Amino acid sequence: MKTILITGATSGIGLEAAQQLAAGGERLVLVGRNPQKLADSAELVRAAGAGAVDTLECDMASQSSVRQLAKAIEAAYDRIDVLANNAGGYHQTRTETEDGIEATFATNHLGGFLLTELLTDLLVRSAPARILFTSSVMHYGATLDFDDLGFRTGYSGEKAYSRSKLANVLYARALARRFDGTGVTVNAFHPGAVSTGIWTSLPWFGQPVVSLAKRIFFISAAEGAAALTYLATDPGVAEVTGAYFRKTREREPSRLARDDRIGQRLCEVSASLVGLPG
């Protein structure tokens, strides 16, 4: 029985993937912010056939909360077969966390970065193991300014979200290089245009467009979760690492995402932002 840990597991892609993975009798570790949502999600995942279901509370935007999560994981588990960094957020108005970090970047990139770095030894001991990052096709239009990662000037929700998803791809590629030869693979993926609650953060004037798009273009959360499920379990991608997938097909990421020097610098800057050695 594999142990699969999913952040952002109480709704959308995370919850659907947990239920899909449960059908294989795996042990699911669900991570979320809301205790009641965690309890409700655990019931659904157990009903889907999971061998075991555990829940852990964490606000991925909070560095102290992520550190507590990492300690709880290390205390409770001898191995993690799959770490799915799936938690995400979208903020139309610029917001900072308790750590002074722009909230979208903090949730979508730094939270997963810190958790993964803190669990590095456990993941290597668990090899063969897989690390996944839920990214987005929106990374193709992203920019990266190390002098203003949090958009203190020129902020928009779309630009911040795109930048955070670019960071996912860059970090996945850098981590794959670091883990080369360890038996730990690292990949990022775009699940498709998924109809999830994240889009409710758009301003009121954008909601009619989103509502129409959901009916015509968007896929369900269950369809989007299929990409996470595939990358977490399919033997055909067991040795694929450092890749970017669009749903279940490997694709070339953006030019910026393929710049390994930028990826390495992002890792160094991210480490500094979360108080880890560079």
C-alpha cells in the first residue's frame, strides 16, 4: 500500500484525485486548512476504497504552518511514495501573508517549495518516490522579476498567478536535476481548464465570462484530477523526471521555464524567503 500525500485535498482537483487514487486501495494523506472540510473529504475518500485515510491541517501560505506540517509528517510516516503539491490560490487584489510574502506566490510556490525541501531526506529514503506540482498553461505568459517577485508595482491577479505557476515548473526541473540518480522523480503538469472554486476570486465583472467558459470550455475537476492520478501511479512515467505535462501528455514548457540558470536562482531566492540555506 503506497502512501500518497496531497495538499489542497479538500476540494477541486485534490479531492477528486484523492478519490480516484483511493480506488487502488492506497493510503491517502489529505492536507487542508479547514478541519470540517478535511473530515468531510476523508469520509468521501474512505468510501472510494482507500486502504487508509489520514488528515493533516496546514495553511500552505504560512511558513510556520508548513514547518509544523513537515514535522507531523516526519513523525507519522516512514515513507511518502507520492508528494502532490497541489494547493493553490488566486487573489485578485494584492495581499500579503503573515510572512510578508505576496499571497499567490506564497501559496502556489513557496508553500510547496518549503514542504518539499523539509521532506527531502524522507522522500529520498522512500525511493522510488514521485513529487508532483500542479502548474498551469498560464505559465507560458508569465514573467519573472527577482527584484519584485511579489508585484509591489503592476500587480494583477492573473500576472501573479501565472508567475507562481512558472515557478512550479522551474522548481520541478531544478529539483529533478538535484534528485538525479536517487530514484525520486519530479514533474509539473497542467490539468486542463478545470472548473473549480479558484475562479470565484475573479472580480464581479469577470464572473459572467467565467460562467460561460465553464459551460463551454472547462472540464470537470474529476477530468482534471486524472492527470494527477496518472502521474502519481502510472508505470509508464515511473522514470520520467523534470518534465512538464499537459494533462497526460508531455509538452515543452515555456522558454523561460526551460532556463536552468533562472531555475537555480529561483531556488536560491526561494530558500532565502523561507529561511533555508541557499
